[in-house]
Amino acid sequence: MKTNIPAQLKIVQNRINLACQKSGRRPEEVKLLLATKTVEPERIKIAFDAGYTLIAENKIQELKDKFEELKESEHVSHFIGHLQSNKIKELLRYEVTCLESLDRLSLAEKLQKRLEFEDKHLDVFIQVNTSGEESKFGVHPDQAIDLIQAVSRLDRLHIKGLMTIGLFSSEAEKVRLCFQLLKKLQEQIIAAQIPGVEMKDLSMGMSGDLEIAIEEGATIVRVGTAVFGERIYPDTYYWNENSKEED
Ligand SMILES: *Cc1c(COP(=O)(O)O)cnc(C)c1O
């Protein structure tokens, strides 16, 4: 049986609301972003109809495949996967408004060049590896401020916040440490008062750990399976590409 998307959205929204209540936050402070990898356009549109129009893909190929079918429906498109620099043109062509996974200066510099050429601007989050797991992308927490300083000098890129993938663990307190680390980094960056850098958003928390992330300050939770059902590919297919390209 296919997942009942509107029913699942209600369940997830309730989880968000409860986590907000528990931590003295307002539900409007937390946006539900739908991680739509492997989800067909017709099913994504069901979520749009239910009022959830913030989506994100991990791979440029999927972004491209779904673009035509989704473009008539009003929505906002982020990108949350590892971006290879030879895919920058496509990222812009398919109208991604925020790259949540910026994790290296070389990529930022290439984005800046292309954005200048097209006379466009792009919102970005800096992805931080808070779990210490080798397989996940993201800048090391100790290097995040330096990267942000450097990216802040690129006038076509607008830093809006931080993103992380928490540790995969059934031990909630270990997962919580990842989110606390991201929050602490956010506070340090705000204190550093870097010109042009906004730090409003913390994109953290997924189907399994969104409550913890909200308790620790998430403003965006990225949810896939809890809304659309299990995926056929393991997440390592998306996160564990053989070579970490250092371009
Ligand atoms: C797939 C994915 C998610 C959502 O994961 P679920 O466990 O399905 O909710 C969130 N963030 C990133 C970067 C993802 O690739």
C-alpha cells in the first residue's frame, strides 16, 4: 500500500508542534522541508496540495528529471546533496534558490563566477560535519568560521545559516551533541559579526531525530521517509559517493 501523504504530513506536523511546545518555541519558527529524493512528481504534488511547498533534492539528475512536471506548481527548491562543481550550471538552471550543502571554498568561488556571469544571486547554508563520521560531507566544525569569512567576501553568495546531518545513532544524547554543536557555532558566528552574514537558519533534524533538533534550535527540519515512506535505495547511495571530490 502506498503511503497516505496528507495523513503522514499531519503526523509529522504534530510531532513538530509537540517538540515546539516542549521547548517553549512557536511552531511557526520551524519549517518543514520535504526531502524528495526518489519521490515521483505526482506524489510531491500531493504534498504541495496539502500546503507544504518547500522541497529539496540531493542529486542534480533528479532535480532535472522532475523540473518540468513541478514547475507549474508554486514551490521553493533547496539543494541538500553533495554538489560537484561541474553541476553548478544545472543547479542554477533548475531554479534552486538555496544551496544548503556548501562545504568548501573552491565550490563557492566557482559558484561566484557563474553567478556573476548569469547576473544572479544564491542563498547558501554552510554544511558542517558535526558527527565526525568520515562518510558525510561538510566542513569540520573548527574550520567553519574561516570558510564563512572567505565565502562572505563573495558578493553573489548570501550566507543564511548552517546545515548538518546528525549522527545516526539510537542514542539520543549523542545525536543531541551534534545539534548542540551546530547551535554553538551559530552563536559564535553571530558574535563574530561578519559583514553580510545572516545566521537565522539552522537546518537540522530528519525523520528520526527532528524532535531533538527542534529542542536544540532547528528552524528547518528535513523530512523524507516520515512523509513519503521508505526509500528503496540506502542513504549511503546519496551520502557516501566513492570519492570525495576536492576540486
Ligand atoms: C534524505 C535526507 C533527509 C531526510 O531523511 P529522512 O530520514 O528520510 O527523513 C534529510 N537530509 C538530507 C541531507 C537527506 O539526504
